[in-house]
Amino acid sequence: MRRKITILEEAFTGYFTDHHAFLLGTMLARVDAISADIAALDARIGEAISPFAGTVARLDEIPGISLTAAHVIIAETGLDMARFPTAGHLVSWARFAPGVKESAGKKKGKGTTGHGNPYLAAVLGNAAAAAGRTGTFLGERYRRIARRRGAKRAIVAVGHSILVIAWHLLSDPDARFHDLGPDYYAMRIDPERRKRNHVRQLEALGYTVTLEPAA
């Protein structure tokens, strides 16, 4: 647009009045005020989260998790995972687990009681969608599920996985995130599935199958 400033000035001549300038100035002043409030709030959050900088950095290593997302996870779950004996307890408390279906406005399935934590759910949903665009294990998990069952189920499943990872990192201060890689399914799970399928097919034909690894 900078290259067209002269053309824009000519286009506005006769149409952009002092009243328009007043309205625009008022809007810009409001934007500046909101930006200043956001900056002040960010500074306050930075001060409050500084004692937990190490934990934030470890959570930030999870694909899809940004610094802001790490801040929200810590704020909503706390650091003491003793209140959640297992990762499943944390997921259940957050109400962020597969198995909840909705039909005609009514929720059905396990875990339907309660609404969970809306702030945590929003962050996990955004993190899952962001992880789906990465070349990581979580990214490949998202894409596999999305192809078969749709993006919404993929978001819930990957958000669930992210929360489980967060529980392990928060439970053990020495734990670090390790990515299994996008080829994990192809290298480990898919070969096992194909092997089982072939064995079942041969057994259905009346054969007794014994497998031995090649030398």
C-alpha cells in the first residue's frame, strides 16, 4: 500500500472529511489503549511465571504448545500433580477425553458430567490443531485420525495426548519431552498390523502359522 499512497490520497480527496478523521483518531486511540493494557498484563504475567521458567520451557517443547499455552496449563492445573494420581485423572478432571458424543444438543457417553475447564480446553484445542501442522509424532497422529474420523475427533485425541504428556512433565521435574518422530507408525505400528492381518488370513485358510525373524 505504501507504493500507492499518492493514488490513495487522490481517491480520498473530497470524501475523507474532518469528521472521518475524528472517528479514525478515536478508534486508533482505543487500539493504542488496549495494546498498552495487553502489554501491561503480559508484563504482570511474566513476573508471576518467572519462578516457573524451567517448567514453562519444558512444556514449550511439546509440539503445538506455545509459551502462552504453557502459562495457561500451569495456571489451570497447578504444579502439584499429586492431586492427580495418574494422567487419566487429570484428563478426566479436564473433561478432555474421547468418548463424549453429542446428538440433538444432548451429550452422551462417559465423562459427560460437568463442563471441564474451558480455558484449558481452548488451549488444548488450539495446541492440537497447531501440532497437526508439524512433522512430529503428534502431527502424524492428528493427520491419521483426521483422515479417518474427522478434524474434531483428531483435536480431542491429540489434545488428550498433549495433556498426558504435560502430566508426566509436571510430575517429574527431571523429565523432558522426546518426540517419537512422524515415522513411528510406519516403522512400528503398521508392520505389526500387517503381520497380524497376514497371520489371520492364513489361519482362516486352515494353516498354522509360526513366525521366526529372518537371520
